[in-house]
Amino acid sequence: MPPTPAPIYQRLRTARARLHLTQATVAEKTGIGASSLSEFENGAREPSLGQIQALATLYQRSLTWMLGEEAETDGEPIVLWRQRPPAEQAAEISARFLRLSEQYRNLELWCGVHCECDLPEWDASGAQQFHSYDAAALAKRVRDELALGDRPGEGLLRTLDEACGVKVFHLAFEPSGTAACTRSESFGASILLNKNNVPWRRSFDIAHELFHLLTWKHFRSGSIGDDSLASEREESLANTFASNLLMPEEVFRLAVQRRAGGAPMGDVEQFYGVAREFGVSVDAVLVRLKQLFGMKDEAVESAKLQWRMWARIHEDRTRDDPDELPERYQALALTALRRGELSIGRYAEYVGVSRQKGLEIARAQEAHGDEVDPPAPA
């Protein structure tokens, strides 16, 4: 016999505590009085449906969960941060990230195209330690099995999304030099990138977070718990993996030798050219030069300084503004709306638009009248 759902007042307390929000902050964000919130959480009276919806939106919970129609779990999946934002923002972004991952899974199921996460995980059987050469070998295996080619940076995100079932979202948060990932038995594997970062930084970020997903069972003892940070050693291994994945040794050596013409690399435009070729940052190129060519620390620091000065004047690599939601997610949401799996209100919630905008989209699709097959992973 299934357990009795927790009463709504208890769920309200749980959801607020999860985000480290005070009742005063919730009142400010929702317009619901602090005294009313206190009564709701003490069970003195129940909120209206509109108030529940407002609180569900703020707490990144579904309306069905708030109403007790979804079972509570023992804990949230771990969100593994490279560098955790301030506590309240980390909780808010983590909750949003997990909710989007769950919604993506729901859309796949409703549209009949759900796929299991298919990544070439590292076999940790019998291994007590994970070394840098293991990270390099894993990068080669991933590059070969996923047919990423000699310069994987440009197509890595699309391959993970369309061929491997990895959910990748772009949200804006601070600090800019961080990213996150998570794994769950319910929705699979997800990566969170910072949309404020430049494309070549995000390219390295996605490779870095991919390492954590591939080695999740080795480094994570459980699947649920508090938001977590990887150890310094694990982060170093993730960087080694990302460098090897995005800048394969043989190809990188040839690219460097071609640009240097047999002389040592030392011109900032040479570093910049290699970075553009592999879709990574100049800093990443300098680290790879240190790994493969023994570039001295002082030379690396000198080159970084030159690059900072040069980039202010000459850097022309365009910034972009990626959508928060993957294209496939948005297409699935539209298909679910057409098929009646999503109401207009829930469609608006899923794609992050107003109800009015959702209604406009629904009317436009009704007028168009064409049924489009839902996109499936390649």
C-alpha cells in the first residue's frame, strides 16, 4: 500500500527550506503576505489554487507535487558544481536545473521518444584509483565511440543531446567560470552550462562536465544528497579528460607544428589560431602546450599576459546568446501541446513563457494545422 502523501503544509515547508528562502523573501517574490505563508505552513488554513501555483513556480515544483499527487522522494539528485554559487542562488539554480531535467524526461515520454542515457562509461571494476592516463584513455575512447572526429568541440553538444540522451541546458548564474551536472535514474544525465560564458569556454565546460557523468559511479557513492563539489583531484582529472578530448594529441601536435613552422610557439596570434581551430580558449591551448611540449610555467604566464592585452584590441570571436532550453526540448513541448498532452498553461510553464504567449503559440499552431513528428535521438 503506497504511503499517505504528506499534507500540503508540510510540502510547503519542505519546498521553501530546500531553496533556503525565508518567508519574507517568498512574500516579496510572490506577493503572498508573510502572515498567510505562516498560516499555510502551520496548517492553520490552506492556500488557494492560484497561490499554490505561484508557490510551485517559485519553488520549482510541479503543481501535482504540491497537491500531493506525486510521491515524495528520499532526497534530491546530487547537483555537482565545479564552483558553487552563493547558497541561495545555488539552491535556486539547482532546483531549476533538476526541474528542467524532469520536464525534459516527461516530454520524451509523452511524445513516445524517451531514450536511455547512452554514454561510454568508464569501467571501474577492480580499480581503486583513477589516474591521469585513465582520463586520457577515456577521452580517446569517447572520441572514437561517438565518432567525434579530430576536432570535437563544435559538434560535441549536439552529439550528446541527439545521440546520447544527455540533457544540456543554458542558464545565467555567477560565478561565470563554473558549470554543473547531475545523474538520476529517473531522467538520466544532464549538464548545466552558463549562458553568460563565451562559446569556446562552454565547449571546454561541456567536455569537463562530461567526465563527471562518465565517472559518476566511481566518484559518487550515492545518487541523492546535498549539492556537492568535486574534489580538487577529480577536477584536475576532468580538465585532463577535456583537454585530451577536445585537443587530441597527434592532431594538436601537427596543428602547432604547422603554425610554428618548426620554431617554438611564442606569438600570441599563433596561440589564438590554434584556439580557433579547436574551438577552445587560448588558456586551454596554453595548458595543452605545457602538457605535450613541456612549455615552462613562466612562459605560460607570460603568454597569458600577452593574450589579455592582445584580446582587448583584436579579439573578434563572436559571443552568442544560447537558448536556455535545447531545440529538441522546445520541439517536444510543441508536439505535446498539439497532441493534448500539455495544457496551454503547462506548456507555458514548460517553455518559460507567459500564459498569454502560450495561447498565441497554440492558436498559431492550430491555424497552421500540420502535425509534425516529434524529434527522436539520432
